[in-house]
Amino acid sequence: MENKFGGYYKKSREERIKILKDLEYIDEKMYNYLIEEKSLENYKADKMIENELGIFGIPFGIATNFLINGKEYIVPMATEEPSVIAAASNGAKIIAKNGGITSKVQENRQMIGQICLYDIDDFSKSLKILEENKEKLINLANKYHEGINNLGGGAKDIKFLKKGQFIIIYLYVDTLDAMGANILNTMLEGISFEIENLINAKKLMAIISNYSLNTIVKASCKLKVDSEYGNKMMLAYEFAKEDVYRAVTNNKGVLNGISALTLVTGNDTRAIEACIHSYASKDGKYMPLTKWEYKEGYLHGSIEIPIPIATVGGSIGLNETTKIALNILKNPNAKKLSEIAAALGLVQNFAALNALVTDGIQKGHLKLHAKTIMEFLKANEKESNIVIEKMIKENKIEIEYAKKILGEIRNEYKL
Ligand code: MEV
């Protein structure tokens, strides 16, 4: 893999943006937008939410070095947390050197919607009538959203289950590249009227389910490692399997990547996070989303998660930065974006565990923190290197201390 992004983090912001343009990840218009530090305009924001006051900033960057399904990627991320992008880039580099990541979304990706019925007169009779009208209800659902049907998506299946005092109807819809809340809610509300005509029951509610179990992505990687390291990585996985306190932190690390990508691509981060966390408990216990196994000289990493991500709809088209983020990814469809997201989650977890079972997490964090201080003090590279080394050695990463050393070395070396 040719390293077009070597030393990228050392460049100025302007240089980094220019590299993206030169390598055709962004066009001239996008280049100007970033260079001119533009962001979402208030007139659009005012249409997106209520009582709008302004734009809340979150840093936007790229993680480099990804090799997914044999293709090179740089991955856009919006995050407030230092070290996340550096960790992803570093983890991706190590994995790419070992052949990269394979990531595959399931066939028949579908979203699920529910109608909850209560006050059921006769359960078995009602379920029988509903079963008999299955095809009719699917066709009717599609009439309520002909647009998605014409594009090749639409309602594909419907199931009916008795649960406690309710009959719950599950509608399965291929929403193509949309997250599909509007599509599903329109279909569900539409067919509810027909259902109330068919059986003696009342509708409690009709709404999309965010437990999008038909959007599963499986990603994996394989690294040649020594047995001591491989076993430690496997133990890190066993630890998370054993203990929920660790499993939650492990999965938080996975979401450091996935949520940053879902946010910058204009997606509903809460829906995706709720879905992923629920999936982590699907067997009755909250478990790590990633798995690490050491076998015969190789460390095998994998992740299996639902990712109901979208590339159209909602606020995706409104936000210029979101369009830039998708362009950087070469405008994938929703399925491909979900494969990239799963790969990113796996990489982010690898990077975290790799640091945790070796040097610990603080070393990298402290170095970044120290670098930020030196940038704030406008120190040159030579000054920064000296001051950072001294601060880390003495475990004293403080701005006042940095100023003091900087003053001393400027006197001493006449820098
Ligand atoms: C920090 O944001 C994320 C980690 O705590 C994840 C982990 O412990 O696996 C480093």
C-alpha cells in the first residue's frame, strides 16, 4: 500500500486540505469551503431543529491508512476526543500491513417497523386473519410509499406475533440508502387502518424499531504476531467477555470510531448506538462487540454488529461537511458505508487494546496533550521536541511548566 498520507498529521491544516484536493478526495468547491472555515448555515440549521440559536462545533478530521476489502480509504470522523483519530490511523496502518480488513453486510438489508395492537377480541382468529392477508398488507404498505418501491426497495415481509396482551406486527422494508424512519412510519400508519378493519383490535402505536437486526455487518482481520502479544490480546477479549464493566468500555472504544463516522455523515447517532448496544446484549448478557483470538502465529480479530446507517435522507443533504465526508469516502451507498463503519469499529478497538496491553493508554494521550500545549505556545519543532520530552519524562504536562522550560531553552540555546 503506497503511503500517500505519511506524516499527514505533521502538516498544517491548509496543507492537509490541499493534499485531499490534489489526491481528488475533494473538489475545488469543497476545498474552498474547508479553507474558508465554513460550516452549516443558520438558515438551514433553523429548519433542522426548533429554537435554534447557533452552530455547535465538533472537530472534523480524517483517519488514514485503511485497507478495506482490498481498497484504500481515508475515513472522515467528527469527534471531540483527542487521540481517537491518531489511534484509528495507527491501528489501520498496522492492520493494512497485514492484509487489511474484510467487511461484508448481510444480504437483504432491511429496516423493521412495528404496529402494536391491544384489546384483542380473539387472538387465534385475529392471527389467522392477519396471516391470510399477509400479501395484501405488504402490497398496501408499498402503495403508501410508491417512491421507494419504484426504486427497487419497499416492504418485503410482514410477521405477526402474540406477546403478552398484544399482537405485534413486524414490517420488513428495504429502505435502500435511507435510514427509513419516514418511509416506515408512513407505511405503518397507512396499513394500521386496514388492520383495524380486518380484526377486532385497537392500534396502540405504529413506529420504526431501532433494533435493526437485518443490517448486520461482519468484519475481520488477521495479523502475524508473537505468541506473548497474541495471548495478551486474546486475554483482553476474555476479560471483556467475563466482566460487564470492561465490556462497556471496550464497546465505547468501538463506538469512538463508529459514532464519529455516523455523526460526520449526518446520521442518527442515537439510533445506531441504541441498536448496537442492544445487540451486545442479545444473548442476555452485555458482551464485547469484538472478538480477538490467537491461533498458530496469527491474531484473528472480528466484529459483528448491526449498522442501520444511511447516505440519503434526514439532514444528510443539508450539511455541506457531510457531503464532503461522503465524497472523501467516494460516495458509498448505505451498504458500503456500513461495511466501512464496521471496519472502523474493529480498527478502533484494535488500537485501544494494542495500547492497553502494551504501553498503556496514557503515554500516547500525554504526548498528544503535550503537543497541543506546544502548538498553543507557538513553539517551533525543535523547541517542541525538547519541551515535550522533558514534560513527559517528568510526568508534568502543564502549560505553566511548558512556558518555563520554553523560556529556559530559548535563553540557553538562543533558539
Ligand atoms: C477511550 O475513549 C476508549 C478506551 O477506553 C477503549 C478501551 O478501553 O477499549 C481506550
